[in-house]
Amino acid sequence: MKKLVAGILLSVSAITLAACGGDGESSGGNKELVVGASNTPHAEILEQAKPLLKEKGIDLEIETYQDYILPNKDLESGDLDANYFQHIPYLESQISDNNYDFVNAGGIHIEPIGVYSKKYKSLEELPEGATILISNSVADHGRVLSMLEAEGLIKLAEGVDKTTAEVKDIVENPKNLEFDAEYEAALLVQLYENEEGDAVLINSNYAIDAGLNPLEDSIAIESSDSPYVNIIATQAGNEDSKEIKALVEVLKSKEIQDFILEEWGGSVVPVK
């Protein structure tokens, strides 16, 4: 009887181990890669990459996030192998603020930021003293201010680094625009829908996720040659691993780039 019980326990253990895999391997013997991403467009792009990675012996698991803080915390803790939601200036600011040991493993796409308004149909219509709502992410402030400068609404101080510019760096503001930067980026769509402020600057991933078309619904949109490339971030030293290199290679493939262009029609732009 003891031998029979022992045999059953060994069989159960073997089945459990086979089901769970181990040491980064999935049940089929493929390597497992866990990547954190914003719902749109990042997670959708990763879903398209799944079968291509499977052909390379990698099972991709996607963890979705609604904010910009947790994906980096989970990458640091080891819950994620990589994340795909942030642009380079934001990554650099997070490394500086939190002493993360992260690296940029490769740029994938650009999401032009847009200006949205329920009250006005163009930037020219914005009145004297109009209130402009922007996110409380300091890493985005230089981006939105540079965009508004390019549109002729403000002028930034000569010589200021435009990726780190702040409201205090505005030296010319003909319409005396008021900037309100007290909001989480994820809340900006709701503020726009509630007709808060006179104009709202919204990141394209949140706009698309809420059913907005950045090309059609915005009253102005960032140029597609923006330096704010969305990247694959990973722990330093992991960027040369077979799995991370394969992920970046697949995301830069013609198949994925064509999908991005066809799916979002220019409101998300792949990079070479």
C-alpha cells in the first residue's frame, strides 16, 4: 500500500510540474516572456506579435496596466521581464527619480499627442486666458509645451532643453493661457468628455482606448517626427537576452509595422 501511495504522489507531482513549467519555461518547453503594457495600442500590438514569437520558441504573456507607475515598479521587482508603455524622456525621468537600473532595448512606435476641445474647433479660436489641461507627468510637460510653441501659441526661453521644459520656461504667452497640470494622464479623457477647461492635451493611447480618433477628433496633433518614441524597457543586462532581442525584432518587423499603420491610420506611427 505504501508503494502504491508513493507511486500516486510521484505521478501527481510529475503532472503538476509539467503543467506549471519552471525557470521561465512554459508547458510546451518554450521560454516564457512576461511583458507589461498599456491596453492601447501597446497590448494590441503585442497580441499581434504573439504568434511570431511562438515560432521563435517564446510564449508571450501580456500584463495590462491603466497607469504609468506600476509597470516600472513591477519591472524592478522582477514580476515583468520587460514593459512597453513609455517614451524615452519618461523612462529617463523615472530612472533619475527612482534609481531604476533600466535600459531602452529598442524603439517601436510614436503616439502623437493631441489637443482636444469640446468648445473650440481650432487653436486659433482659443480665447484670452483659456485654461489648458495637461497631465501631472513632468516628463510630458516639455513635450506639450514644445507642441504649443510649434503651433505659435507660446514661446519658450532661448536655449531651454525642450524635453525638460516647464511652464515657468514660457517667455511669451500672447493669449495668457492658463496651464493646469494637476491630473493623472488617464483622467484627461474624462475631463475632456465633461467639458472641463478649454482644451485638453491627451496622449494617444488614452484617446484611442476611449474611442477617440486622434487624427479626426483633435483640433491639433503633434508632428510625426516627435522624439517621444515608445520603447521596450528592461532591466540593465537583460537587453541582450535571446527573448528580449527576439521581442524587439518581431515588433520592428514589416508584419507588425503594417498592422500598426493599418489599424490606427497614422495616429500611431511605427519607427524603423
